[in-house]
Amino acid sequence: MAEYQSPETRIATVEGSYPYTQMVGQPYSRSYRSTRIPAQFFRYRVVKRCLDVGLALASAPILLPILAVISVVVLLSSPGPVFYSHRRIRRNGEFFSMWKFRTMCQNSAEVLEQYLSQHPEARAEWNKSHKLRHDPRVTSVGSFLRRYSLDELPQIFNVLEGKMSFVGPRPHAVAHNEAYRKLIMATRLDPVAACTDLW
């Protein structure tokens, strides 16, 4: 149950979730659209979950060797862990850790700050979208993995865990919550987060 903390702030808080801004001065409630989507029906959720698990298990003989090879390449190409988890937001505003192959150098924060201090145009680009067209933190192997979306393959474990689905809206980063506020409230917090779909 969500309610406003004060009429002035217009900030709603969902129990066990995160604060977000509401467009109107009314307590948060599911939109008419969200109450009609198939994910609200138990039978749909069960069938979709069975398909996710079945597809994950069926693809395991192909994906596991690929995962093993990429793991070795990432491990040998640069110091640091093979995998990294990123905090994302899924259905009903719940947080979860989305797994990826590490594609950046280990001291990425320091490298980024040094690069932005030397390139004002890059800082403007970063402040706008928190992304860089030419990111100095990304390793050569990481650049290849990102180009072909191979860094996303470990998300099969998120699917087996039930935190993600193969088909549905992509879970966005917590840092982008306010930027995506309107889209979040309309579509992204009702369906299960997924490995596919556009950002």
C-alpha cells in the first residue's frame, strides 16, 4: 500500500520498495491499463514461468560451454572478477541483482573521473544519459562482448531464479529511475523484467 508522506512533497513510498514521484495528488494505484495486462492472471504467470524454465534448461547444453569459454577469456584478459551484478528494478518496484560478464576495468570509477576531467564534451554527454559513446572503462574483450550482447548471457541465471523472464521489458538501472519515471509507472513495474525488448 502506498501513500503520500506529505501533500507538499508528492512523494509516494511503496512498502519494501523505493520512493518515486507521482504526477497527481492521489495515492498510488495501478492504472487501468496495468489491471488488464495478462501478467495479472495466475494461469498466464504459471505458463510463462514454465516456458522460461523450459527454454533455459533446453538451451543450457549450448549456453554453458559458451559461458565457460567467455569466463576464461574475461578472466585472462584483465584483472578482476568474471561476473558483476548491477542493481535493477523489476515488477512492483522490487530491487534485484542482474548478472553480466564484466566488461570494464577494475578501477573503472577512477578511469571515468580522470577521463571526464580531461574531456568536457564527454562530461556533458555523461551528465545527459550516464553513457558514453567511447567509454574508456570498457576493455577490448568487453567491447566485443557488448557489441554482440554476449555480456548479457549470465542473465539466464536470473531467469532460472525467477527474477527475470526471456520476453518482456528490460529492467533499468536504479540511477535512471527519475529519468524514466513516466515510463516506469505506465509499463515497467507491472510485468516481469526480461532479457529482451528495447530500453
